[in-house]
Amino acid sequence: LGWSQRRATKAAQKLPANYEEILLEAFIREAYVIRNHAIPAALRVNTDQTQLIYQQGTKTTWNKSGVKQVATVGQEEKRAFTLVPSISASGQLLPMQPVYFGKTATSCPSSKAEFYDEALSLGYSMLPSKSATYWSTQATMEKLVNEIIAPYFDETKHALQLPATQCSIWKIDCWSVHKSKDFRAWMRKNHPTIIILFVPGGCT
């Protein structure tokens, strides 16, 4: 048929021109905080937000060799939710927080859904975004910290026989909600021992 496997393409994210300098500065900053506050690996947590599409398409298909325009099924699928995973530098996976588009709990998976009980047993905290998107908001981030991040740090300090005043590191990306004055002020007021470090923008 003269077909070959073809790939749908899009422009990749471009790294900053001085990304090596930026990453070195971030590394030195983190090393400085770890040394000055004697923070063990178990008290260093990295959190991210990732979009999960309900019907994931593929970037490859079969088409005539040499064809310039290649369409793939699912490439334009927009329905999705946000999954917020966290893991410590010691390898401990924390409970995850899925955020769904909608105003009420009916936007979240039904209690009759397969594996729903297992998700709850693993500590998953399923929330409606209560906004115009399925992205995390300051409200969902505060809930994440109060119900997942801070309790993990507290339990780990107790297990390591460290005082409640022991500092910990929470590494998150340079997203607008994370960097907002309101969220940073809320963190300083409610969780003063959690030091936030940002992953440099454009370097993830």
C-alpha cells in the first residue's frame, strides 16, 4: 500500500538559553537549605501536577509514505483531570490528589466505580475543582498540604525522632498558584517549618 508508520508532531518545550546556569543555581540553593537545616531525604518531597486525558490517543498511525499532514485519533481530546502525585527523596510515595472539573462531589468518581475503595484505602483525596477548569487551585493546594504533605512530614519526624520544629523541603514547580503571594503567605502562617523550593521554569 506504500504506507509507513507516521508520527503526529508538535513543537517541543524550549529550554532557557542559560538552563545549565539556572539548574546549577537551583542545585546549590537546595544543597544550602539541606545542609543548614540538616534535612534528611525522607523530609524532602517533590510534588507535581499532571494532566490525565480520559481517552488517550496515540501520536503514531499508519499513512501513505511522504504525506505531510497526518491525523491521529484522540489527538484533540480535551476531557481530562489533574493528578497531583508526591514522592519523597527517600522513595516514599505519598497519597495522590486527583482534581476533577466541576462544582460538587458528583464530578468525582462514583463510590460504585471499580477500585474506588482501593483508592480511598491508599489515601487518595478526590476533589472537584470548583472552578472553570480541572486544574489545581489554591483551595485544592491548601487541602493537599493540610491532608497529605504536612501529615506525612509530621509522621516522618516522629518516626525519625526529630523535633516538631525540624524543617522540611517541599519542591514544586513555578506555577502561578504556587508562586502567588496569597499561597506563600498561607504557607508561612500555617506551615512555617515547610520550606518551599521551586523547580526552575521551563526546566521540567
